Amino acid sequence: MSHIVSLPKIPTSSKLSQVFISNIRLHELNKDSKILPNITLGYHAYDSCSNGLKAVKSVLQILSGPGKTIPNYSCSKEGQLAGVIGNHYSTTTIPIAQTLGIYKYTQISYGATNYLLSDRDTYPAFFRTMQNDHINYSVISKLLKYFGWTWVGLFASDDDMGEEETQILTNNMLREGICVAFTIKVDIPTFISKPVSQKIINTITKSTAQVIVITGSLSVYVAFRFQIMMTLLQSKTFIFGPIWASHQFTLYNKPLLLNGSLAIEYNTKNSLELDDFIRNVHLSNYPNDMLLDDLWIYHFKCSSRIPRKNIFFETHFYFKLHNCTGEKNDLNHVQFSFDGLTSHVTQAVNVMADGLHKMDLSLKAHSHEKKIQIMNNKHQIPISQCTDSCPPGSRKIHTSSIHTCCYDCVQCSEGEFSNVSDSENCKKCPDNEWPNNRKDQCIPKQVDFLSISKDLIAMVLTVITILLCILAAIVLGIFISHQDTPIVRANNKNLSFILLATIILSFLCVFLFLGRPVDITCMLRQASFGVLFAIAVSSLLAKTIIVCIAFKATKPSSKWKKWIGVKLPNFTVILCSSVQVMLCVIWLVVSTPFQQFDMQSFPEKIIIQCNVGSVIAFYSVLSYLGILAAISFILAFMVRTLPDSFNEAKYITFSMLVFCSVWIAMIPAYLSTKGKDTVAVEIFAILASSAGLLGCIFSPKCYIILLRPDLNSKTHLLHLNRCIPT
């Protein structure tokens, strides 16, 4: 009879269940005629107590057989050792593998994860049913990153395993941007034999790190000593690897895992056949199975047929036993896979049996996924960081050259935002958006233009424009009703009508500058005021020319008499205006003004404005107006001293002075403003220059027409020897 030896930890119930399931699986294999026919598998179970020395002693006892342990000698009279299944922990598995490797006995571990055991040269006969522990470090690092725990402490055993695990875990944590606040290494014998050092407690409690990762060697004594230390650290959160998570002190004493501590535990999913068996197992079906009898005593407080066993359990476990029918079955609640290893033990038995069946000892180890298990029901996630997280709207600025996890927070720069905590860099908003006051998100920029309904300046300009239009219309009405009077007929009444109509249209073109600009208004606004002002200034130029010619024609036999009439003034107006019209047409054809969204002048808003298209064309139009105004000003200044009852020369001089002053002052103001202020400056220039023409040219005449009608007569004209051309 061949023996498969398991080294679980007895008498804890979870280990009893593992041995029991192994026992049942062996029975099933022995009944299967297709597997190992004519061979009966059996087992012996030993407890290593998580102690390497005891594990080696147990192995030597297995190899020597019953009685006195003698290395290199076997006193077993029956059965042949086929292999060893176990142990659970790497600290005991490694010395077992070293001992069995000498004799080339196959060993299959269902829990050891140390990376050293993957060395096929050193451990050629060792196999396992789960991955090496390097994956655990990666899982722990990702777990820390997931919860935002970037400032953590390490607690490790001061031995080779603790050193190796600390190094590998630290490297994985650094790749995830996690820093180690402190590392505590403890000597296991000292840690077990003496009270927990106050220095260790002070280091942990005074640190701002709220999360502590436990690594290194584990034994029963270390686990329970650590449990005592945990009761002193109520505010800390602990993270355990699979070895610690599967240990009974983490499983039976969950309330002691404080503040939402976490553990990485192996997959505990059983096979369907194992689940069916667990649901149907009853003590009455296996009356001679002592292990099942122990399980029923431990879990259901059922008394045994063996009085000595009852006395043992009642004495050592303080149980109060009672008689049971043996039919009770609540093993699903008990969970045979309580520590996550029963399925791995079953798998190890299957692999061993299959290997024996094929006479091939090259076993294949199977790896299993890990899962994260929260160890209590606390819902609040602790915070473990060197500094407080930078809120959205700010970014990190590192102040420490040692730890990248220690930093200060600065607000994002103008035009930038961050919508996540602990942002390394702020991002720029799109051109049509701007950060809000908290700078944690981008909001659409405010659209800005000279709005009649929203801007006070626009409302004021609108009212002024309407009043000036009404005033100009009244003046035009007065001149039409008194068109046959000498003062209206003086200097060509048609030119006065044209000038008044042009001034009214100039006032009305202001409305092209108000409101939201569109392409059509951008095209019309510049061309319209350019042409209208060209007609107005041309009319004044024509009036000035008439004054000059009229007084020159008073001399006998003067050649200027033939120029007196309406042809010259009309020709002057048409010619001078046509040049401006041609400039505007070329401007609109070659480089048409258009609507523009200015996103750069004011970072927090979008200015909707008109782009003039061609700056050269724009200033050419203004320059031509300046030339016409300068010529009119010079001519009017030359004839300003002539008899002035109906002479407009001095009024034209003053009006051109006002006109030129307004537009000369407008240019630097136009260039120094942005957005809707630029439009307001241009509107003001249009209104001021038009109002200047209206006031300077027509107010003296309206005064005479309305208040001094005695001066508006032919008798007065003849008395002063004035020339009144028709």
C-alpha cells in the first residue's frame, strides 16, 4: 500500500476538514478501477505547527517509519511512500523540500508561495498548486493604489523571507507611486518571547501612515503575538498577504482586524463534485471515520462514542456536548474551504494520484487567481497619505527629494483646470471654455458684444442716437418749410438738404454697430459710414467752393460768373463721393469684413466683433475722409473773413475743426481699446462728428429762421450787399 502524507495543522477545524476531504478523495480514488488498479492509497497526517524544526522531524519520522527516528534508514514494514503533500507555509515547506530533495521524493505544496521554490535546480522534486508569491506583491500594490493609500508602513520579520518580501513589495509599490513611511523589522524569537516593544508601538502610532502591510515569516506564535499588538493599534488599517489571511487568527478573530483591514486570499471555489459531497455528508454515513467524528464534535457540539474524546474536548475547548443523531449537516455554513485551501489540498491529492497512475513524477502546478476580501463590515475607507490630497482645481508640487508622495498643493494657473484629486499637472481648457472659480471644470466662456439690452453704454448711445436723429429730422423739416427764404437758399439749398439727409443716415448707421455682429452688418457698417461721411464732407466742400466763387464773381467782367450755378456743386459732390464709393467697393470685393470670435483678448470671455478684413482699406477710407475734411477746412479758413450775414465759411471752418479733432482723437482710442469698447469709441466718433456738423452748420441758420426772422429777408440782404446765388 502506497502512502500519501499530508502535513496539515491539527487540531484546528479547518485543518481537520482538509484531512477529512483528502481522506474522502482517497476513498473515491481507491474505488476507481481505472486509476491505480490493485493499489490502495493511504495516508498519515502530521502537524508541523508552523515550525521548521518540527516539520523536518516529522519528515524524518515518515521516512524512518514507526518507532525511533533514524536518518537514512526506513523501518516501515508495510506500504511504500509515494510522496508528501504539504506544507501550507513557505517557512516550513522549504526545509521539508530540502530534506525530501535529498531522497528525491515528490512533494506537492498546497499553500507555499515563496519564489525560491520555483528554482528547479535546487528543488527538482517540488511542485505546488498555486503561483509563487511575486503576484501577491503586485496585487497588494495595486490594492494600495486603488484606495489611494500612497503613504504606508511595512512590518516584516527580520529574516531572509522578510527581507526578500520587503524588497520586492517596495519595488512594486514604487512603480505604483506609493512611498514607504517606515519599515519595522522584528526578530521572530525575540518578538515571540518578549512583550511587544513600546518602540514599535510608538513608531506606528506617531506615523501619519494609517495603513500597514504585514510581510515575512508566519508561525502560530507570531500570529497570536501580533494579535496582541493589534489591540493597541485601534486606529490603523492592516493589509495581510495570503499566508496571514488564511491563518486562523485572521479567520476566527475577524473583529480584531481593525478599521476595515484587508487580506489577499486565494480562490476558495470548490469543484461541483466536492460541493455535492459536502451537502450530502453525514456522520451516520461514516460511523468509523474519526476525523468526521472530530468535526461533528467541534462544530455541532455532538458527543462522540468515545468517552475519552468527549472529556478531551470538554476540558480543552470548554464545550458542552450533547447527543446528536448524526444526521445534522450544516457544513456549507462551516465551509470546508474555510481557509481557502481545501480545494488546493484536493487538487494536490488528484495530481499525486494521477502522477502515480502515469508513473510520471513531473507534476504540473496549477495557478489560481487571487481575490480581495474585506475583513470587516466597516464602510468608511481610511486615508493613508503623507499629505492631504490636492483637491480638484489644484496640482501637486513636490517639496521632498526623498519621498515623491510628500508634496504641497498649488492652485492651477490662469486658464487651466484639474478635475481629479492629486493631479500632477493642470490641463488647459478648450478655446471656447474657461475654468470656473474653483478651477475644477471648464465652463463655456461668456459671449460678449455691445448689446442694447444688457450694456448701459449701448442703451445711452441708443437714446442719444434717437434724439439726434429726431433733432436732425426737425432741422430738415424746418429747412423744407422755409426753403424759399434767403438764408436757406444761400449757398445752395439742395446741398443743405443733402447734408441734412446724410447726417440723419449717419446717425442711423450707428444701429449697425449695436447688437451682435453678423457678416452682413460687418460689411455694411464700415462702408456705410465711410460713404455717408464722404457725401457730407463733399457737400461742405461744395458749399465752400460756392462761397469762394460767389465773391470772386462780383467783380466786373469776372470769368468766375460762368461757374455760378448748381452744376459745379453737384459735380463736386458726385466726384468726391465716387472716389470713396470706389474704395469701399474694392474693399468689400478684395477683403470683405466678417464676423470674428476673439478668444484671446479677454481669457474669460469670447468677444464677437467685426474683423475689418483689410486694415489698409479701413485706414484708406479714413484717410480719404481726412483729406476731404482738410481741403474743406483750408478753403473755409481762407474765406472766413468775408461778410458773414449768410456766409457759411466760418461755420464750415469750425465744423471741420470739430470733425477732424474727433476723428484724430478717435484713432489712438480705437487702437488702445478691445472688444465692445472699440465699437463704443467708433460710435462715439460717428455721433460726435455728425452732431458737430449739425450744430455748427445749421444751428445759426435755425436761430435766424426761428428767432430772428427779420434777418431772413431780401431787404436785409440788399442792405448789406450780399450775394445770394440760387
